[in-house]
Amino acid sequence: MQVSETVVNVADRAAVHAWADLIVSELGKVNVIFNNAGVAQGGTVEGNDYADYEWIMNINFWGVVNGTKAFLPHIKASGNGHIVNISSVFGLFAQPGMSAYNASKFAVRGFTESLRQELDMAKCGVSASCVHPGGIKTNIATTARMNASLSSVTGQDIDQGRQQFNDQLLCTPPEKAAQVIINGVLANKRRILIGTDAYLLDALQRLCPAFYQRMMTASMRLAARFSTKKASKQAPEAME
């Protein structure tokens, strides 16, 4: 099997298109593209800068658009292929402090669902799937950009929140996630969910498309109060 490896900035449209052309010239054809590059950012709408939204959208959304448009003509030329765009469980439901990430992943979902319908109508042998992973054991939380405004939502400082997210919410091994995606592509699924958490949150949003927001707000408030009380109890011990 021939393997080609290249470092590409997915936010650089010209670089992505040049890479697609290079791959076709080296391998002859392309059948599948996995648009998987992504970053995370945490902060309130008021606390975030415009630059925070631009940074995450350039990678999470425009990276998907760039990869899709660069490879789509080549995949169609092959006569048989698939486009796999990675959204998130945060592309199904929103929560406080994640407006930038939510916006980028909701955008990927809408873009991919529209693309899938166009490909279905074209009957060109190419299809598309949108993937919504729950917590996958990657370094996305470790490398996430977070600002101090997030503490007003979580009741924790940034490092505590990052550690808790890593320890408690990132549960599914990447290898299992990859196999779920492959199986979903082979089954030509429109939406691929990964992890029990993704299925539960998808069901919650379907059953309570508006009320889930109140539930999320209430749970976040309780968690923030618990974190604040826990921190206040530990403070005297730290001073001793």
C-alpha cells in the first residue's frame, strides 16, 4: 500500500487545493476524504474576542469546506467515494461557555447535510456522512484555548476545568471511534454517532429540542455551585 504524508494548514484554502492535486498526481485517484482537523475554544459570548470566533471557524468550519471542495471533483471523477466530515456532539446541542465551538460544529452539520442531499440528487456514486463524536480520548481539551470568562460558567479555574474534562468526559478510545466511523461509512449512514454520551445527548435534544436548554443551564449552575463550595472548603487546608 502506498502512503503519502503531508503537513497542511486546513485553514489555508490554496494549500488544501494544492495538496488535493498533489495526492491525485501521486496516487492516481481519491475515493474518500476524512475532514477531521479540529480545535476547541471556551469562553462566554461577552468574554470572547472576535478573533476567537474567527480562529475556530477558520479551522473547524472552513477547514471542512476547503477539504470538501478541494477533493469533491476528484472523488466524483473516481466514480465511487465518500466525504466524511467530523462535527461533534456539540453540533447537536449547545451549552454555556461553548458558543464558538458550538457555532463551528453546528455549521459543519448543516453544510454536510446539505451536501449529502445534493449528492443523493446527483446520483454520482459519491456520498457524505456527518460524524458526531462524544468524548474521545484525544488532546483536544489539553490544547483548547480558554479564557477567564469560562470560570463564571463552570465555577472552576481554567486548569481545573480542563483536567476534569479530560478525566471525566473523554472516555472513548480513538481506535474505537475510527472503527465506528468506518462502519458508518460502509453502511452509508447520514449521521454517525460515537459513544454512549453522544446517543444520550442526541436523544435528549430530539425529545426536548427547546427544554433541554433549561436542563443544561440548571445542571451547569449546580456543577458551578458544587465546584465553588469544594474550592472554598479546600482553601483553609491549603493555607495550613
